[in-house]
Amino acid sequence: MNYLKLKPGQVIVDATIGTGGHSARILESILPGGRVIGIDRDEESLEVCRARLAGAKDALILVHGNFSSLDTILDSLGVKKADGIIFDLGISSYQLEDSQRGFSFRGDGPLDMRMDRSSYISAYDLVNNLNEEEISTILWNFGQERWHNRIARLLVEERQRQPISTTAQLANIVERSLPARYRNRFFRIHPATRTFQAMRIAVNRELEILEAALAKAIGCLGRGARICVISFHSLEDRAAKLSFRRAHSRGLVEIITPKPLEPRGPEVAANPRCRSSKLRVAERL
């Protein structure tokens, strides 16, 4: 909130509004006269946000869409320049905790992982239709999964017996793919974490869309306005870092955080899911 330099009357874009956590706090600082434009691919999250922030009335505009269309969305609303933009990347706790969305291996559910349920391709489609090499490439490129070849091979073998249709099936296959000497070791993160991350990124084309969206977002900022990007894994953080550097080399932004800000001990203790988050900030010149 401090890095956004909020004040009454501003127009702030929450490009990943989710259930409205950031926007609730932003609205406190930009009223009276300000507006939040909230964008999200997940219609269910938007409904929760709409109910949660019902008191904001005309100060909140919710858009079901992709942040890659941010410039078009602002143009359609008659907004020439935004006073600040925030991206909180990845998936929300709301999505993680709903086993029917298929994002998590902690509860069994359908192998879905679509942020926008109206889109066509799900994790089920990728896992059951891509060949071994394609699956292995996804696991390495989007998850940096050490055992990508072994996991891809066993996935293909198992789906010949029956389709892999649930999160529990996928997590079990990943665990069985590990070399025997690793299976009973204590892992800091669940062995299936990187596989689920990689599949989710592939299903939603997250990195491809992010790079285009950040370039557009910088162009939508007014002079002195700031863009804040919160990422949760190295690929997202790298995309933000490179986007800011390219814009800086063109004289478009000043980089406010040469190194990303990370949560400290007390914050991680209060909110363990923030432990891998990184915040980068740039200001439009």
C-alpha cells in the first residue's frame, strides 16, 4: 500500500482482484472520489469480491477478463491513464481451498486447474493427451522439476490403463516417480508441488500472458504512477524483473526496488502462504 502512494481521487487497477483483499485496503485510501478497476479471469472469485465490497458501490468496477487486455478494458471505461496498478500473481487461497477447482493435491478433486472455467483446455486434457516429451518439457520449463522425465514416463504408462482424472491420481503418480531412495525423505514442499505448478501455468498460459500484460500496464500508467507486482515463483519474478528492465532501458520507468522485497519472519509466521512471495515496484517517468 505504501509503494502505491495512494491518495483520494485516484484510479487504481487491481489486475488480479480475486476476492478483493488488496482492493478493500486500497479503497480505504482513495475515497472519496477514487475508483478501483478490478479484473479477474475467475468469475466465481469476482462474485465473492462483489459481495465482499458491496459497500464500495460506484467506486468499484469489476471486469471478468484477462489482464492481457488491460489496455482495451481501460479504454472501454474511458480511463486514459491509471494512477497505480497491482498484480498479485498465481492462485488465491480461495481457489486453492476449493478441491473442485483441481489446483491443489491436498484435497482430491477433478484435474481441472482452469482459472477461467469457460476456457477449453484443462489439466486433464494436457495430462491425458500430450506425449511424453511434451509433458516432460512442461514440467521442466514451468516447474523446474528435477524428475520431469521420470514423471512424464510414468504418467504416460498409467494413462494407458485408465485416464488420469483426479488430483489425487496425479499426486500419487508423481510420488511414485521419484527414485526409491527419495520416497521416504522429508520434503520442505510436497513432491507434487512443482508438477501442479507447471500444469497450472501451462493450462492458463500464465507466463506468456504475463509478459504481454506487464508491457501494456506500463503504457497505461500516468506520470509518477506506480506498478507493483507480487510473484510467487522464480519464473513470474523473472518476467517482472525483465519487463521492468526493458522499460527502464527505454526511459519509461524508474525501478524502485532493484532487488525484490520479501516477507520477514513475523509475516511468514502469520501467513505461511506468503513465504515465497516477492514484490517488485517501478514508477512511470
